[in-house]
Amino acid sequence: MCDVQAKLIAWLDRELSSDEAAGVERHIEGCKECRCRLAAYEQVSNTFDAYCDAVEAVKTRRRVLRWVHALASAAVAAVVMFLAFSRTRIEPPPVLIPAITAASVGLPAPPELESAPRKTIHRRHPVAPVQVRAAKGQPMEAAVQIAIPAEAMFPPGAMPKGLNFIAELSIAPDGSVKQVRLRQ
Amino acid sequence: MSDDSVPMALPLLRLAAGSSEVTTLYRELRKPLLRYLVCLGLTSDEAQDVVQDVFLSLQRHLASDGTQENIRGWLFRVAHNQARNRQTSYHRRFSEPLDGEMDFLADDATPEQRVLEKEKFRRLATSIRLLTESERECLLLRAGGLRYREIGEVLGIATSTVGDTVERAIKKLAEKCNV
């Protein structure tokens, strides 16, 4: 075993004085074994650096994912709240448009046209209007049904172990929420 | 062993608290510090907190006319001590296998290269578990670009001891990893 082997890593790290470094370099040129060892040490060092980068990247990614989960849960909660409270719609105030007539702007009134005779349809038997009435106790048929599992609403780890549920939303054709039901 | 230190890219003499040099220092050393702390076992959030605290300490240190010699070593030492204080998560997670999460790291690599890379990291992680705490810390600080003298200052050990420890650790990894 060469004496220089003990200095290879220090040489790699530029920790040797110039005289010592020159001695190591001279030796490496003629010693195949030391060259191989040096290559192996360098590769381990590079792999270690890459591994550190990977550890940092993975942990940063986990942190970002945690935020994404939290934001997604907040968004789902906001949508549910919006759907739940959007049933009471606020009608916009009527817009008052002043009636503009020909007289008001001083134009001659157009000649009155004779009204055309309206076409009347005689039915032999009057048809009773169809009454859409939901059966008592049964909700109106929903247009959309959404089932949201609890894991999608809360960040990982927020739910106590063993507790799990699914939130079912039934949304009517008019956009209002007909039913919110939690089931196991 | 030579006593020279890697010159930093910014003038460290007469740093003033709140000066632009401190801002430059923050930009240059934030990432190496984060990497060091995360590899010591802190979570990403904890590491961010510690880095902020470290630079606040630097401001106070400079404001009270503290020594400005080897500021980089000083910052790593403060970070190291703060990580020690959060001992609950320290020393645990660095050698955890990263499993499938490595996939995103090399998007441009072929599937075969990814498998090889993953296997290499897996073997390295196993070997890192065999290192002593001192060996692991020396390697981490070395990976952060610190010289042996600076590592010695951070860990409170002699420069020659750092050289021996680094050599022993690298040889162990080379032997076990067979990379």
C-alpha cells in the first residue's frame, strides 16, 4: 500500500500544501492503484453531493405538496359554501328606462295598422296541465351529484385515524343545493 | 495541511448590519445552509425558520461589533447549534430511503438511467446509516463547500481531526457503496 493513499482525499479537497500536492500528483501519474482509488473517492463525493441535493429537493417538494393539499381543501370548502348559500339569490334592482314616445320627441304618430285576425286553435278536449309535483318526503331529482371523500377536503394527517366520511352533494337543475349528506 | 480558506465571492471585511453585503451573503449562503439543515434531519419548514433566525443573529452580531472573521463558518456554526436545539427531528431523516419520490429528479433521463440512479442512492443511503454522527456532519459541511478549518470551527474539533474523519467517512462509503 502506498503512503500517498492517506493523502488522496485531502488532495481531492485541495487541503494539502503546494509541496505535498505536487508530490501526490507525481505519484498518481505512475501509480494505477492510486488513480483508481482517487476516481472511486471522487465518485463517492459526487454521489454524496447529488444525494444531498435530492434529499433537499424531495423535502421541498413534500412541503409544496402540503400547501397544495391545504389550498385544494380550502377551494373545495369554498365551493361547497358557495353552493350551499347560493340558493337565496339576490334579484338585481329593476332598471328604470324612461318611456320614449313619438309624441315626446315631436315626431308624427305612425298610422295605426289594422290588427290581423288572430288564429285561434280549438281543441276538442282541453288537456289538463301536467303537474310536476315531487312526492312528499322525497327530494326533487338532482341534476348533479358530487361525492367528496374526506381525504380530498383535509390535508394529510388532519383527519383522526379511523375516521373517514364522504360528503355527498345533490345539486338541482336550477343550481341550488338540494341535499348535503355525510356518509361513512 | 494548508491553512488557506476558499475566498468568498464578496468582501467580508467590515460588514455592516443591514448592508448590501449581508443581503448578498444571504443570497449566496441561503441554499447551502438550507441543504445542510435539511440533510441533518430538519423538515423544510424547520430549515427555513432556522436560516431566518441565523441571519437575524448575524444582524445582531454585526450590530454589536462581533468578529467578522470567517463569517461563513460562523453562520454554519449558528445553524448547526440551532439544529441541535431542535433535537427531536435531528439525526433521523437524512438516511431515510427516498423511494419513488426520486422519479421527478431526472426528467430527461431514460428509465434505465433512473433505475441505476435510484439504486445508487439507495445503496448510499444504506451506507450513510453506518457513519458516525461526526463523520456524517463532516461530510455534510464538506458538501456545503466548507474547508477543513471551517468544519473544525463549526464542530469544535481540530482541523487534523476533520481531515481524518472525512477520509475515514469517504473510505467507508466507497467500500460499502461500491459506486
